[in-house]
Amino acid sequence: MSSAQQANGASAKILDVQNVTVSFDGFKALNSLNFAMDVGELRFVIGPNGAGKTTLLDVVTGKTQPQAGKVTFNGGVNVLRTSEHRLAQKGIGRKFQTPTVFGSLTVYENLEAAVGFNDGTRKLFSPISAADEERIASTLELTGLTERASARAGTLAHGEKQWLEIGMLLVQEPKLLLLDEPVAGMTRAERNRTGELLQSIAQRCSILVVEHDMEFVRSYANRVSVLHMGSLLTEGPVAQVQSDPEVIEVYIGRSKEE
């Protein structure tokens, strides 16, 4: 059990998705989906293309409004009645597959800008507090970027840019971090470093990871949810899920062929 779970209660839900349906021109991207995860949990979500993984993230962040269902964040926030910006302020951070950093700014300046992103009381790029400076320093250490703090973000390797963007979310102190294929395009060493980073971050906030790299999932996931045709096919410990005949049929077997 993580420290976050101990503080909030092991059964507390950081995210609860109930009977959510999202249709696009008659196609059900999500079909009465039920999905939940606990406070302090590192959860991986897998599934074939078109299973509804990205749509789930879109719903949780307020980008897409479903035609039916209910989504609750952190025990009380009605996601479907809250704007994207307010959800970010309340603690939902999302990273897309392609890293988005300010290439002309240094690594430190990127983190400095991110500190005030959701803070309505401080203007972007205005002086930061000693507490914010400490938060940036600890984030640099956590992401392994301390020695790169003065480097321009545009000169970073692909993996380093991914870690920087994760760091830019972390300095905003999210309660739930959503990551879409965080190890895509990484070297094996970078993937391993990212897996270790996610396990460290899970000690301070909940993490939902959408991932296709099954080797990475097997190495770093504890609990896995499998989506198929917009619904939850199954979920459980990674060893149980990867040996499930239905999962092998609709996803794992197919992914090995691709």
C-alpha cells in the first residue's frame, strides 16, 4: 500500500467511471464502460487500436463529453460538469504521447513556467517562491535532469524530453497523472528509467498509463485493465491478464503479429 493510500484510506477512489458511453457518428468509442482505480495506484490500461483508451483519457480530462454515464474524481468532483482547465487545477494532469516542451527555454525554465500554470494568483514567469524553487529542485532530482537543468529543452534526447514533460506536470502537484504511451520511441535504457520513474511517482500521486509496449507493461505493471470495443474486457494482476484466453485472442496475440 502506498503512502497516499494510507493517508486517504486504501479503498478511496481517485477515479470512478460508471456506465460511460461515447458515440461518434454511430460508433461507440466507449460502450457502457465501468472503470475505477484507487488513490495511490499505478494502473496500466491496454487494448487493441480502437478499444477506447484515448477516449477514456479525453473523458476524464473533460475534453470529450459522453452521451451517458457518470465520472467522479477524487471522491467528489463531477468530471462531466467541470471544465478542462478547472479539472487541471483540481489535480488531473495529462501527458500526450509526443512530448511538448518549450524548446528555446532551459529545463529549469520549463519547470519554472509549469509551476505557475494552474496558479491563478501568480503570473507566468514572475518570481517564484522558495517553496517552488525547492519543488523544482526535487523534481529535477526525481526525473534525473539535475545536471541538465541549464540545457535548452530543444537539445534534449527524446527520453529526456519525456521526463521533462512529466516533471512539468509533477511541479503542479497533480493527484492523478494520465500518461499516453510514455515510452513510445524510447531506447531500452530509457524505457527502464521511465518505469523506475513511474514507480517512484506513484508514491506521491495516482497514475493511469495507457501503453502498447507489452514488455514494459510486464516489467512495471501490477494491475492491468484491458479495454475492448469500448468496454472493460478484464482486469487484474499482469500475470493473470496476460494469460487470459480472451485477452490473448483480442490483443496480445494480435500485437505479437504486428
